[in-house]
Amino acid sequence: MACDIVFFLAPDDDTAAATRLRGPGEGFDSVTCSSLEPDTAIAEWDMYFEEPSAEAPPREELYAWRPWPEWVTAPLNDGVEVFALPKRLTRALANASSVELEALADRWTARLWSEDGDDMTEDDLLAVLQGVARLAATAVSTGGGLYSWSY
């Protein structure tokens, strides 16, 4: 589980990859959160928009989901990861209604609570999704990409 997660905008994969050692920093429009598995969250969000359901998917179904987020930089032993969100997910988040984001946040919260209980992140997951959806709308309108940096 990553301690620090930053979802951020970058014009391309090379720019996103350059954030690997220091994180996106102030020069990037971003949303931060903590104590999550960003790749699992990204896959769950993608699954929700492709196969909407109020019920959280079983763990094995979630881990079998494709496309899984792709690394922009190869992972090393330091735990830092930079992922590109799938383009179809970026478009889905950009076009999501407030009702869809609320439903996804409820489902995501239920899954995390069932797995992590009291150790679940203290972040407001709806606020995280709303922030990432705002970033996605910008990515779609500018032609840039939406990424996740985590440590």
C-alpha cells in the first residue's frame, strides 16, 4: 500500500516519468491522497465505468481486470511508481456525472472498508474522485495525460 499518492496532469509520458524521483511537485495540477493502492483504485474505477455495479468486485475479479494501469517508469526497489491512467478511464472520469462519482465513491469505500477496516485511508474518497475527474476533464480538453505517482 502506498503512503503518498498524487494523481497529476502531464503533457506526455516522458514528462510524467521525469517526476519519478521527486514527485510531481508544485508545477503540476494534482490531487493528493494517502494509504491506498493506486493501481488497484485505477483498475476499480475503470471496471466501474465499463461494467457499472453498486457492488464492489471480488478481489480476484479486480486483479484480473484489463487493461491494468501501465507503468510510465519501470518500478525499482524504492517503492516509487508512476502509472498512466488508461485513456478510456480518463474520458469516463471527464464525462462522469456527480451521481456516477458518488456511486463509485460508495462502492470504493465499501471495498476498502471490507479489506482494511479501521486501517482504511482517512481521505474523503468522493473528494479524491471529484478532484481526479476534474483533472481528467483537463487532460481530455488539452490532449495531455492523467498519471499517478506513489510512494
